[in-house]
Amino acid sequence: MALKGQDWLGMIGMVLVLLGSGCSLEKTLTIADGSYTIQRSGGAGEYVPGPFIERLEVDRALGVVIFYSRKREPLRIPFDGRNRKEWPAGCPGNLYSQRMEIFDLLVDEESEAILGLSNPVLIRNCPETPYQLVLREDGEIGGPLSACSFPVECLFFLSSQEVENHSYQNLELLV
């Protein structure tokens, strides 16, 4: 079934009205302040880099990401947020129109050795839910399913609130 000239004009008009009213065809996924727990899913990259990391906290006001482990003092790493124009697009469910925020973590030699990454980035992963962050080495980001372009080594973090809402997380502790 082919669209007629009037149908095309109607569709173009609808898009212009939506764009003019503040609707965007592009969604931005930002990194929010808060606590995030490492996701133990059995997936690739689960244990690298830095297998000791249990959780992290993002404090945008102070400009730091704080990493927590069992045996070390908290590691505070400053970050530099990338310009929104540089955020990669991803997730096919929304025609690659979800832009993912990126923090470049500013590491020194000591924190680089602890994290196991020389140029680490923290990325707000897509899709929109579950709310997930990815810690990985900088490089090509964005793709059909995740901010982690395999075989790049990544650690995935879920919002601590989301972890508390999933009862299966408690089963892992029993095993």
C-alpha cells in the first residue's frame, strides 16, 4: 500500500508539530547520583577489570566516582563528563536514538593499577531499563545491544535500588 501525497504531507506535518512542541526523536540516558552494585550475571566480562569492586557511588556535585571493595579503602576518582554531542547512540529498540552519557575517569598510576584500566570510562548503558552503568576501557562505544562492545572487558553495575527490588539477588548469596 503506497502513501499518497496528502498522506506524506500529513506525516511530515505531524513530525514537525512534535519537534516544535519539544518532543525529540532522540532520548538521552544520563548518569544519576547514587549507589550502584556490581551485576553478577554470569555474562562475559563479569570479573574483569578489577574483580574486587563491589559497588560504586556517583557524586556529580563533587565530580567523583567512589569505588568500594572489601579489602581496600574507598577509591575516589574524579571524572570529566563528555560533551553531549559526543555521547554515542545505541539500542536497536529505539532505532539507535538513545544517547548514552559518558564520564571519562581521571586516573593516576595508583588508581589505574587498582582498576586495571589505563583510560577508563563510565557509561550510562542502554536500554532505559534496567538502569545500568558500564565501566570499561575507552574505545568505540555504542552498538546494537550495549555500551560494551564485546570482546571489550566490562563491568556492569545496577542501581542499588533496582538490586533491592530483585529478589533473585538474595538467592545468589545463598549459593
